[in-house]
Amino acid sequence: MPYERLVQVGRVAYIAYGPEKGKLCCITNIVDQTRVLVDGPSSHVRRQALNIKALHLTKYVLKLLPGARSKTVKAIWDKNDVNKKWQETRWFKKLQAKHLRAKMTDFDRFKLVHAKQAYNRIVADEYNRLKKKSKAQLAAKTKKSKRRTFVAKSKRFANKFKIFAAPAAAGKKK
């Protein structure tokens, strides 16, 4: 199945734009192909019909019957700890960070730039120290104990095919 998050009764959704922007709600009924009835008693979203384009579906689904009352939605919402689960997601944390950055002043941004520079300088120094240390260890491991002697190419070729080799009997004479 290509879609993991379907528009369905009980699906928890994030309102992306509109007057209720940034709040969670639960789909309680499907009106037509473009609109759904939502309710968010725990997040202070009154029961209303919203366009599906204004919603971002989350991975949470509550077991509701179509057209469930606000009291029922709130009870199941609290039972499943949706608010707590939502606050632990990366999505929520990214939204919080975005909101925090939007509230920053010029001086806060200045301090942030200098803190990042100091942090990156410390990381780079440590990285270079470790790199230098590992290079020295690698050099010590691969150090050759005996130096190779140079042999001309013609001599290597001659030795390979034993062109100028002395007879074996000549080496045994006294």
C-alpha cells in the first residue's frame, strides 16, 4: 500500500494552517472528499469541519466510532496519552526549535553564531589530533624492517628465466 497514513475516523492530525494552526485534533467524521469533521477537546480545538489540505496526518489513531462526542474523544485521547506521545516525537521538537528561532533577537543570533564557531573549532582540533595520532600509529605498523635493494629490470628478467644462471654443478666444486 503506497500510503501509510489514511484519512480515517480516529486519526490524529496536526492543523497546518488556519485559525487553529499548530494544534492537534482528531478526525471524528468524514464529510466529503475534501472536508472532515474534527474535534480536539484536549488541545482546545472546537468541533468543526476542516479542509483535508489544512491537516497533516500523524501516525496516531484512536479507536472511535464515527461522530463520537467531544467527551468520548477527550476520554480516549487522555487514555492513550496522545499529548505526551506527540511531545516526544521529532516532529514536535522540530516545530519547537523553529518557534524558538523565530523568537530570537539579533543579539541572540550573534551569540549563537559565536557559540557554533567555538564548538566547531573544538571539534576540528580534536579531529585533527586524533587523525595525526592514527597516522603515526599506521606509520609505525607499516614501517619496513629490511630495505629492498634495487635490481635493474634486465637483471630481474634474466633471473626470472635463468638466462645467465651458473650451472648447478659448478657451485658444488671445491
